[in-house]
Amino acid sequence: MAEVTLSAEGLPWDAYEVRADLRDSAGTSMLSSRATAVVLPDGEYRVRMLNNLACELMNASERGLIGNESIPFMNPRDGWVFFSVSGDGCATLDEGDRLEDGESMRRLPAGRHILRIEGALDRITVHSVPEIVYCEYPSGPGYPGYDISIFGDLQGPSRSGPRARAWGQWTGAFCTATCSGTAT
């Protein structure tokens, strides 16, 4: 058995793809693997745990970064990121996604991202959030809360459609968690 250790010392904080390829003496690939390795930042750009579900990736006012023209932050994993921006201006995420005054969600890959600031913002917060409810059907603008009325009549042809499957998944997950598996 051979072991190879790679040092992350000196690497800038970001997400890196690590690849390994095992080859035989003829150079033929026998086994290959890929994984994401994350180098986390320190200091004013550190990732701060908020609880067991969410992390603060950036709080520009608490960290003394309000007034900077650009604010980098690290997303330590692929997933949903919550943005809250307020003030007289906007922020542009990476290469063009504008974040206006208010709150928004984006699905981002792991790695370093940059908010470019235009105007005078007084609050910029960025949190990583789990995929608990936000990305589940039916969430988002135009959908009311989670109750049976949003799925309509589940009888007849629609019983096997996406609404019926979503309702079954939601009630099944809820009942499994709260009723010890007695979902019907």
C-alpha cells in the first residue's frame, strides 16, 4: 500500500478538485478518483458556524468590510446560499448576477466567490443554508404554504403526476419523522 500526502500550505483559500489516477506499468489507467478539497479562509473572511444547519459566509458590517468595492467570500460546499443586501446600491455576484436591495437565494458551487459593490450598501450578509425546504416542490414565488390545497384533487389521472408524487414525498417524510413510519 502506498500513501501520498499533499500539503495545502501556501494555497489560496478556494475549492480544488483533487484527482488520483492509478496506472499499471504499461501506463494503462486501472483506477481513478476525484474529490473536492476545500481550503478555508481565516480572519475577516472566515466561515463561522451559526448552528448545525447554517454558516455565516460573510457579514460585511461586523467584519469591517462595508465600503469595500469588492468582498470575497468562501462557499465551503455546493449548495444554497442566502444573501441579504440593504442600502442605496446593489451587489453583483461573481460575473454578473445582480443582488438588489432585499433577500435572495442562489445555488453556488464550492469555492471563492466575489461580490462587487455599487453604491453605498449598509448591510451585506451571506449564509450557507441546507436543502431542507427551500428547494423542494412547491417552493418559491407564487406558491402558498405547505398544505393539501396546493396539490389540488389527487384523484383520477393526476394521482400519479408530479403534484401527487410531491405530496406523497412531503407527507411521507413528515409522517416518518413524526409518526414513526405510519404514513399511508
